[in-house]
Amino acid sequence: MQTLTVRHVTQYNYVNPVEFQPHRLMLRPRDSHDLRLVAAEMAIWPPCKTRWLHDVFGNSVAIVDFLEPSNELRIESVLTLERYGMGTLSFELEETAASYPFVYSSDDRTDLGRMLEGHYPDPTGELQAWAKQFVAGRPTDTMALLTDINNGIHQGFAYQVRHEQGTQPPLETLRLGTGSCRDFALLLIEAARSLGFGARFVTGYLYDPALDGDGPQAIGAGATHAWADIYLPGAGWIEFDPTNGTIAADNLIRVAVTRDPSQAVPVAGGFTGLVGDYLGMTVDVSVRQQPPEALAA
């Protein structure tokens, strides 16, 4: 078990005071058997009213209504979490799912719904053909297949920080050979769906053990992170991080799960002002492990 502190600050600056439209924040994770939320604090400027809800996926969402104009919008979220690792990568799949191809039960197919379907055009089957090259035979080991695809993205594509909003379509990532963590996650999701797997998008944070002198450096730390969940009967949702080539890594801090990346924006909203008022945005994310002496105190 690791105790981690996540500090996420988002700040927007404007030339003149502007009126802010309601904002939607996805910054607070939900408790689970592998992630316990110990404390959560959120400070927002300018003054506002905040209400909480669970979206269709069960994610915790804050809706913020601002009470006055301002030339600055600042949102600071501080989380204290306990993260429990699996301790082993020996997944106990149901016998019927241990080898690919397999068929989900009728209940699973109903509940997975659109998470079984591709969401992005693949008119010539280019993406599916790329995914099929990892299928060593029929049948083939299910976990070995998914591990190979995850590693194929990690080893075969160049990581690139992108500050533009949105996510590259999978075919664009495939053709460019580069992308951000969210681009790689979406490529893995769509590749898995093309092979018949149920998959979903995960957003959250990444703890880099190298910051505390404990392990190799992780790719994508210092910002929000994204990865994929793939559903396997018997094991449930398994986390695949193609950016780092890891599976079920205990340095992943899940905040929200969605069907598509467009539904998992940490801070979303608009403003009303003059043309040219917007000066820019800065985002600062830090994830650090609390030392044992701090926990004892």
C-alpha cells in the first residue's frame, strides 16, 4: 500500500474580468478495493456554488456555478489517497476466456454495450489489420495477445506531449507513429474493440517513483494521465497503460472511467467576454508519496 498526495492546479488568465459559464470538474476519484480516498480538498476562485453528482458511469462530478466575474479562474484540488497494488500479475480468467477468440456471456454483452463497438472510422480496415497482426494463432492466449498490443504501442510509437485539446483519431496516431498518453490509450481501446473486446477510457494521475528515488522514470507524469481498461471475464476490468507498457500498475490513480475520451475532461466550461480577453491556461500536477515518518505523525 502506498499513501500518495496529488496536487492539481488549473489556472486561466484574462485581460479583463469575464463571466464564467458553469464548469464541470472530474477531479475526485471514487473509493474502491484498490484505491481509498483519505482526504479531498478543493479551492476555487472566484467565489462559486458547487454541487456534486454521479454521471452515467458512476464517476464523481462537480458542477460549479460562479457568483461574480474575474480576470482569473483558479481551481486547486488536493487529494490524499491510499493505493493498493495487486502484488501479482497472475490474472484468473474464466476458462472460457483464457484463449482468444472467445464470446462474452449474453449479460456481459448487454452491459458492455457500446464499449464493444468501434467509435472511430476505419473504412479500409487499417486499424483492425494492425490489431490482427498480434494474433499469434487461433486459439491464442488472451493475456499474451493484449500484452503484445500494449507493448507494441509502447515500443513502436514515440511519446509526444500535446497541449491541444482533444484526442487524435486512432488512424492518425497509427499513421503518425506519435501521440500523447490519451492518444495511445484510445488506439489500444479501438484496437481491442476491433478484436471483440470490451474496452473503456480511464483518466487520472500517474505516480512517478523516480521522483522519490524509488524505481525507473515513468512517462507522462507531471500532468493528467490516461490509459485503457479491458474487460476479461473472471478478472474484471484490467488496466493497460500503453504509454509505459505496464499492466495493472499500482502507480496509476484512477479518477474517472468513460466510454470515450471526450467524456473524461478534468475541467470543462466556458466564459463570456471580449475577443482577445483570454491570455492562456497553466496546469500543474504533482503526485508524491508520503514518507513513513509523515504517516506515523
